[in-house]
Amino acid sequence: MTEELRSSANPAGTDEKKNSQELADSIRQAALRGDFGLADSLRDELMRVDPMNLALIVSTGEIIEEQKTSRLDKDHLAIWRDLYDGCTTEETNGLFYSLQPAVIEANKLLQVQGKISSRLFFIDSGKVALFYRQDGKNKVAVQLGRGDIVGEESFFEISLCSMSAATQSEVRLYSLIRDSALKWPELYPGLYEKLGEFCRATGKSKLAVQQKELDRRSSTRYLVAGKASAVILDKGGQPTDTYVKGGLSDISPAGLCFDIKCSNQEAARALLAQNVALSLEFDGQPGEPLKLRGLVTKVSFHMHNDYSVHVKLNRPMGQETFSRIPVKGLADGE
């Protein structure tokens, strides 16, 4: 009986070994010709069908990484040395092969003030202007060039673009799409945080915004206590079944902020750029809620699933309406 079992098991084991070797050969061929998407996919299949063949799994992984490293854009790596020097070989390959190269001609927009952007741009050569709209005119805030980043605020924060960006000359760049970076935690733990720290340390957008006071509301903010309910509106301006509730934080004639709990950051991000119908109830002031409409311009993360939702009103409140709100003094920074 034992011999029968052995003889019947051997052919299956031989076929499995043969299939695994064929997969490994295909992985090597794909890696050698630079088709890393296929190589990674085939290696995933190898790990699925022959998970105990650790030697083959490790060796095919090494081949892929070696070929990825050999095909890196050396000029790009030199420009962004401070970023890549802080990465492991796997992280370097993971970041670089997540990027999309492009050559953009002059006078093309990379991002638009007040709109959502899901891209982070790495400028290898050329000139880009960050500018904002004020008093009916475009005003340049800062000029960027080789080794500068565009879009770090809206990429790492849940915020609309505070400024527009346009090419002033032919620009060679690499771009990173948010969806690509969201795959990193499982593949390259810590890489997203490393990139975020680098961008916060070297990015010029936030400093330009602060210098131009573009992050300040058009009117003074006041502390206020109460409850806020925001119903998401559809494209036709009609209420949907989706809403959020929270505690009021501060308010001005032009906008307001309220705090919410949200366990999913992508769900919080989904609130960005949504038109909402607001219902506000103020502590110590009974009566009908104040009804307003506005646009979610930013969602700030704090700690322990706490977020602040910032809303710009479609129409600023009149003095008579605002004077009836029981404010409690100036908000921080005013």
C-alpha cells in the first residue's frame, strides 16, 4: 500500500516542480526584458501554487529587484538623492516604478486652485509657476524648478488645491497617483510615511500659502458650541441619504468648521469637494436650526479617528443673521 501511494504521488510532485520551474523561467524572462508588471504577477502565482518552494520564491524575487535596479533612471535618482538615500533598495524600486514619466509643454496646468488633485509631481527639469486667483487676477506665489515638488498639500492632506500650477517651459517630470501609493503599506511598509516626511520638509507650497495668507478665511473666525449636520447634495443640488454629524468648532460669516468621528480615512476623504446642506444648532439657543449650504474645502485629521470638516458657504451670512449666533470669542490665530 505504501509503495502504491508513493508511485501515485510522484507524478503529481514532478508536474508541480516542473510547473514551478516554468513559472520561474517566465519570471526571469519578463524581468530581463523589463516587463516588471508581468514578472510580479507571475511571482504572485508562483507563491500561490507552490508556497513551500522558498528557494525559488526568493531567487525570483532577487532577479526582479536586480533588474529593476539596473533599469533605474540614474539622472532622476541623482536629482532626488536626498529622497532615495533614505530608502532601502526595495523601497527605491517600489517608489520609482510607481512613478509615471512625462514631458509637458509650456503653458499647461498641472493643478487648479479650488479643485481636487490626486497627483504628486517631481520636477526633473523645466519651470513651473504656483499662482493664485485674487481680485480677478492671477498672481504668482512661487516659481519651481529642478528638484521641486508640486501638489504635496493636496496629496498628503484632505484638501482642495490652495493654488494652481502651470508649466512655464517644457517640463520633464515624474508623477505619482494616489491610488498607486495606497498599495504601498502592504508591499513597502513605511515608504508612504518617508515620502510624506520628505515632502513636508522640502515642499514649498505650504510656505507660499502661509506667506500669501491664502489659508486664512475672508472673515474673522469665532469659537462656537453646538451641533452640525451636513447632508451631501447630488449634482442637481438635491439632498442624498448620506450625511455626517458633529460638534461645531468655529464659524465666520463666510464659513465654518465642525468635528466628526470617522474610522476610515478614505471615507473622510470622500467628503472633500462635496456640496452640503447644513443644519446648525447652537448651545443655549433653542429654536429652529440655522439652514445653510456650502462646499467642503478641507478635512483635517487629528488623532483617534477625529477629523475637522471645513466648509465654505455658498453665500456669506448677512450681519443680522450672524449677530444672532452665540459666539464665544475669537478662534485661535485670529
